[in-house]
Amino acid sequence: MSTRNPKDRVVIGTINKLGWDLLIHFCTDDNSPYSNSTLVSGLSTFSALTMLAGAAVDPKQREMCAKLGAGSLRDLQATYPGMRRMLESDNVFHSANGLVAETQVCLSPQYQDYLRRLMVDANLHFLNLADSVAEINKWISRTTKRRIPSLLTADDLRDSAVALINALIFAAAFAEPFRPRDTVRCAPFYPTIKNGSRATATVDMMYRHGKGVLVYQGERCTAVRLPYRCTPPSEWSMIACLPNKDTPIQEMLQILRTRRIPSFAQHRVGRLGLPRFELQVQHKLNSTLQALGFPIDGSFPALDMGGDTQVGNIVQSLSLECNEKGTVAAVATAVIIGRGGPPPYIPELIFDRPFVFAIVADELDLAICTGLFSGQ
């Protein structure tokens, strides 16, 4: 993957826009918009939907690929694994994709091949998903270093036959950590105005004094870029955007969803303050993704060789901790697919006219002989 490749740039832009769109939705999805902290992952959502795309058939498959910034499944198979390889970094970032299915589910050969080309890491099979929720959560917890211990419940998996899961973990120290002795407990914080009144909250505020900081100063906001300590060529940073006092945060979010990350310049900052915080969030994504135009309703017949497979819930759980040392963030997203109806009943199948046959080595799909029986 390369930012110089037009197709890759489209996918990167799609993931970024999806992240901002999800954030805007969940920031406004209550009685006090923009008043509660929240967190989403465009990348984890994109990963789970990329696994789902291969289970669709046209025209839904074309629509899904277009929403994911790709022209076809082949484009996704070319771009997505390359992006994962580029992001993967020892001790900083790791992601894994898994398919969890009941043992009686017969995945279609083309869908199995699609997942193989996407480099799906785990195929876990159980007699009953609801009864095996502890084992499924254990895989997610292990992948996220115990930051997401229980994404799913037995009720989530009841009457479900398949789950497509993405899990990721990011952990890195700041290249220049904040000093704990400079952190001020119960520092004032001024939330969004509620009901015409501005209340004052308190946070633990981390400070840097007289340090060089990467800063962007725009008409609507001031942003800082705080690099993490990484082994080249890996590069990661936190970007924090502070809207100007006369700029509503919803206006800034609308700007961010359509613009590329700006250029930053080194400035000497007398005092930089950033709250120390932790977030634990869980979302159901179905209605939001449908509102954003993702065709997740209806059947996905290319997944299973029998029955009618439909998406149930799409759930995402996130955990983030930012302190003086650095940041740890973990995400898990699951697309839960219902058991659907049984394969259609066939009342009778009698080979009473000429037919073709083959003797096949199943492991290789190799026919050692083929024939025609015509009754004579």
C-alpha cells in the first residue's frame, strides 16, 4: 500500500471519513449532543465490513465495495492485506480478523477463498455459538491484551451461526512523555454548554512547560501533533484539535471529515496542557451504518452453501487510556450473522436419466476420473 497509489488513497480516505461520520453520529445520538465523551474506530468497522462484503452478491456486492472505496472484491483483496502489513508493528500495533462459526455451517468455497486472500487469522468452530461465548471472548481478549474482555454476550449470539470479528490493539509511549509531577489534579475543564448554562468540570491535566511542540493554527481550531516512540519506518502520533472559542465542535467535526490531516510546524509552547483520561465505550452500529448508506440489510447468500444468512447486530467495543507515558487503545468489532432458515427441502432426487459423474480427491478438488452414464 502507498499513499501515492490512487486506489490506496481512496481506501484511506474512506476509512478516515467513516471514522468521523461514526463519531458525529454517536456525538449527536442523545438529548445533549456533544456533551458526552465517546470513541469509535473507522478502521475496525471497515475491517469487519470488508469481511462481510465477500458474502454479498450483485448488486449488493458492488454497492458494498463502492461504500468501502473499492471497485470490486479484487480491489479489496489487493489493498486491505497491504494496509494491514504496513500498519503491523511489533509492540505498537497488532490487528487480527477471525471467523467464528457453528460446525454445521458449510461456507461456500468462494467465500473461503475470499477470506484466505484477506489473510483472516482465525477460524473458530463451535457446536453452538451462544454456549461458547466465553471461548470467543477469550480470543478477543487475548488479541487486545485483555483490554476488551467481553465484547459479546450469549444473548448476542443466540440464533446466530456466524460472527465476523476484527480486533486491534495499539500501545505506544510518547516520544516526549509528560512528567507526572507536573500533572495537576482537579484542573478546571469547560464542557459544552448544556441548557444555556456552562458548568465547570475537573480533570487531571498533564502539562509540558517550555517545550517544542508540533502545532497547526487554523481559522477554526488549533491542533497539536504528539509523536509516539516507534521503531522506523513505523510512525504514529496523537493529533488533538482544540476548536476556537467561537467555533462549535460540531462545525469542526464537519470540517475534519472532509479534509486531509494538515501540516504541522514546530513551535515553542510555554505551557501545553492535555487531560489524562480513560474511555470505555460500546456501540451498536446497524442503524448508523444503514443511515450512512451501507447495504447491510437483506441476505448475504455467498457466505453459506445453504439457507438464508442475514446480518443481525453489528457491535463495537472500545477502550482507551491516555496518561503521562503514552496511549493504549483497543477495539473489537463483530458482525453477527443469523442462522437463517434451513436449506430448501428437496422432496425427491432420482438419477433416472443420463448423468455426469467424477471421482474426486476432496482435499485437492482433484478429479481422478470423470464419466457419463447414459444407461447403456
